[in-house]
Amino acid sequence: MNDHSNAIDVRGLTKRFGKKTAVNGIDIAVPEGQVWGFLGPNGSGKTTTIRMLCGLLHADAGEGTCLGYNFRTQVEQIKRQTGYMTQKFSFWEDLSIRENLDFVARVYGLPDRRRLVDETLEKLGLEQRQSQLAGELSGGWKQRLALAACTLHSPKLLLLDEPTAGVDPKARRDFWDEIHTLSGEHGITVLVSTHYMDEAERCDRIVYISVGNIVARGTVPDIIAHSGLITFTVEGEDARQLAPKLRGHPGVVFIAFFGAMLHVSGYDRALLEQALAPYRNDPNLTIRETAPSLEDVFIQLQENNGGART
Amino acid sequence: MNDRFSLSRVFAMLGKEFIQMRRDRLTLAMLVGIPLMQLILFGYAINMVPRHLATVVSISDPGPFSDSIVAALKNSSFFDIVKATNSPAVAHRMLDEGTASFAVTIPPNFSRDLVRGAKPDLLVEADATDPAAGAYAIGAIPTLVSSALRNDLKGPLAARAYPAAPVNVVVHQLYNPENITRYNIVPGLLGMILTMTMVMVTSIALTRERERGTYENLLAMPMRPTEIMIGKITPNIFIGAFQSALILTVARFVFHVPMIGSLSLLAAAGMIYIAALLAVGYTFSTVAQNQMQAMQMTFFFFLPSIMLSGFIFPFRGMPEWAQWIGEVLPITHFLRVVRGILLKGNGFIEIWPDTWPMILFLFVVGAIAVLRFRRTLD
């Protein structure tokens, strides 16, 4: 066995579907106990990567370990210590909440099953509704049930595939508090894919993948700093009308709306200044340079890499 | 390493499957409803030897002989005499109108010719728009008539009794002398209903998990393919056994199908047959991407099963290539086994030639099912 400093340590991970390369030789090393965010446009290969890591897809190339086990040959051992939460709710909607938890506990052969399920129901606050069918739960509750079910066997590694898609902000916040508790108190390593910037900002590190390749990685400030992006904000009543006029101007790489505010970004400060110069004197507009936000950086990454949208 | 085959995981899977089955009321109702509906349809509604066919007799020569013939026709239960007339025209009109399916005409001078030994004609006209409907009834007439007249031709006329029907067509129906369709159909239904429900229910086993996205979850857990398969298949064995018991009970007490042979031998053969069908269903379920495809595959298997097995058409009447396909299908052999055991009282030695092909089928298809099962989502 390897030293346990990295919960996930894979190199050259590759997956092809026919002629299409979904994941193109990526390296990921996640130290134990950290929470990593996995970002990228739809169809960029996030789900495929996660599925390869937990043995659901056979990798065409690549080597390395998950939890110290060879991820290609010791899939069974990895499965026992990994919790995987799928993008779509994948527990049994025609089983009750309790029956779902009970089934999971039986499959993992967990001792003292009844007590464990009771405790989990209590922790979830679902004791009163334990005999309700899982399919009748709302999106937020389904997500909480899924998280509880896939951590029932106290895994060391948690792979979460867009766990908060379609869940309200309060439930998302609670979910992330739970993730940080799991990682902080139980030392669980988490790899979570998401499209939400606020969630990405709660991660220790971010990996950005586009068309099967990792195009950026690091902490949030690192990624922003390395983007080389210069951003001006334009505020004011008529800010929105400015967008079509600025678009296509040399030096303006992209324009994004943030509410009533406009983010105008590029790589060359002089050219950007030049583009904005005609509007500097407009009394209705306030133009100033700011630090690019993570979202600006991601839009840039997506545009630069022609990220596949499906 | 405790990732070897685990009985407790099988039980976990079984528990889940039984709960899900219990919740799926519609499917459960269908599994009971299909056998009952088919039994009633085939047992009652569809009668391949129609009886009580409306018949008109046109008698141009009344007398004791014609009385005997009419009485014999009536007693045979093939014919219901709806009208007796002395006008052939009336009889024809009734045939035209469809108020009678048969017209039996006793010509003038019938008695005289009969007594003289001149072999008078007895005209039987049948409405042949549905040729199958009257075939058995027509076949029965010569025998009915000659045996009826035999009673009348006594004393000095006794010499006429036998030459009256010099060529006696002997139709000797073994095992089912009265040609009761349901003796043949009801045991056949056992094979057909099991083919339909077993393959259908099993073919959606994995497909449903795949379609609902729960398959991914199942695979992410430490479950082995054999554990999943046993967990998925076992509840269906119970269903199959239950359906068989239901069909046989109705066959025995409602349709009075004779059961001469050993029921435990039938149960053993039935188990092999059910296992072979489950293997087919499970193979489909490893291939089908959604439940619609699973249904289509089921029907792809079901159609030759009913057409080429001898259930609908007499097996020996089919072209040779069709017989070869029929021989591969487990239902063909199972039908022979069921009819053999129930109607002929066959034992193990007699049914073995039709048992080993089912076992062979089970192992070949079962191997395909296990090989096709993928442990990944690839």
C-alpha cells in the first residue's frame, strides 16, 4: 500500500466512448481530508472521471490509487470505503426512507443495523416520516437522504456528482455545512462536482476540466491570479445597453452581466481602457477596475477552451 | 477479503425485491390476472370443436328411419335442430340467412331405398364460410347415421344394417375421444402463460433499475453480479410456482382436465422450464436499455413460442424449418411434458427426451446471461 497522504492519486486517466475522448489523460491528487471542487461545463468529463474513480467505468488508460488501492484492480476494496452520490437521485423511490437505509446497511454488512438506521433517521430529522416512500420526498430531502445513505458505512472518500443541482439555497447551505463537518470532524476526503461559484469557493482546491482536459487547478485566489484577466465593472442605469457596443472591440475578450452591472474583461489593460474611453464621461455610468470574480475566470476558461455544451 | 459471495447481501437484495414487488400492485394484479383471463378465454370462449351448431332438417320421407336420424343428430350435441321442414327451399333459405349452419336433407323414397338395400343418399349441406367450425361435426355424421339406423334395422332387415355403411371411417381419438379442446388447450396454457409472464417480469429486472438510475447506485455498492441475479430471479420463481398452481387448480376443478400422471414430476419439470425462461428474461434484461425494449424482446421470444411450439398449430403439420426452431424453444418440450404427464400418465422415462433439451437450453442461455452482465456502466 502507498502512504495515505493522498486519498485520490491517479495519473493519465483516460476514457474514450467510441471515437470521442471523454477524459483525456488527466492527473488528480487529492490529499486526505480535503474538499476539492470539480468544475467544468456540461459534458466536460466530470461525471465520467468520478465514475472511473469508483469503478463504475473501466478506464482506457491511467494508473494510480484510491485510498491506497489500485483503482483498476482493487475496485471492491475501494467500493467498501467510498461513498458515491449520483447526479440524479438514485435510491429506490418505491422503498420507504427506512427501507432504503436498511438496504444499504445490509449490503455493506454493517453491524447493529437497526440502531444505526434509527440514529441516522434521528440525525436527519426523518423519524416521523421514516415509512414514507423516498419518491414522495422533495428535492432537498432526497438529497439529504442520499447523502445520509451514501455515508452510512462511514466511507473515507466521498465522491459527489453535482449533489446540489435543483436544490434551494437554504438546503444547499445546510448540505455544505454537513460536507465540512464530515471532512473536518471525520477526516473524510471529498471530491464534489458543481456549477455553483459559491460552492466552488467553499472548496480547499478547485480542478477545472474542459473537453476532458484539466485547464486550471489550485485555490480560488490562485486560479484568479493565474488567469491573467483584467476586469472593469460598469455600473449605472444604462450599463446594459453598453454590452453590444463593446462586444467585438479589440481587447474586450468577453462581457458578462452581474445583475445591473457589467463585467468587461480582457488581457490588455490599455486596449480595455481604449474601448471604455468614450463612456468615461457619461454621468450615468461608473467605470472602475476590479479583481475578476471566479465566475469571470470560469467564463473565460469555458470560452477559451470551447467547452462542449450538451 | 470479504468480497466473496455473501448470503446476507443476497438476502438484502431479496428483501428489497419483495418489498418492491409488493408495492407494484399493477404488476402483481397482472401476474394473477393474465393466467385467469387466458384460462377463461381459452377454456370457455375459444372452443376449437364447436358444438350445438344450428341445423335444419328437411324431411321428404317421414318415417321411423328419419326420426332415428334426427334423434341421433340431436343426441350427438354437435347439432341443435332448429327446424324440421319438408321443403328443401326453406332449408336453403335458412342456410343463406345464416340461421342454420347445417341442412340435413332426407330425400323422397329414403325408407324404401334403404329397405331395398339401394343405399339412399343423405345430403348434408354445411355453411363452409368458417371451414374449421363444422369440420368435426361433418366428420361425425356418417358414424352417427349408421349407428342410429342399426337399431332400426332388425329382424328381416338386419341384413341391411351393415351394408348400409359398407365403408366405415374409423376415427379413433386417443386420450381425448370426445375431442374436447380444453384438454389440449389448458395444459398448453400453462406453458404459454409462464413464457409470457416469466420472461416479461425478468426482462425488466435490471432494465428498470437502469432506467430509474438506481442501477448505478447498486453497482457502486459492494454487490456481486450473482448476488444481484439471485436476488432478482428468486421472487419470480415464486410467482411462476404460484401461477402454475393456480392454472392447474382451475384446470382440475373448473375444466375437469384429467390428471393421470405424477404432479410432483410435473412440478420438477416445471421448475426446469421456469428456470430456462428466467435465464431468457435475465439475458434480455442485461441487453435492454429501457423497459420498452425489454417488452419488445419479450414479444420477439413470445411469438415463436406460441406459433411454433404446437400450441396453436399441430407441430407435425409445420414445415421442417419451423419444426427445427420449435425444437429449440423450451415451451415445445414443456407442452409435450405437460400433456404427457397429465393426459397420458407419462413417467420420468417417457418425459426425459423432452426434459434434457430444456436443461441444455437453461445452461446455454444462463451462461450468456452471466457473461453479459457487466459490472460497470460501460
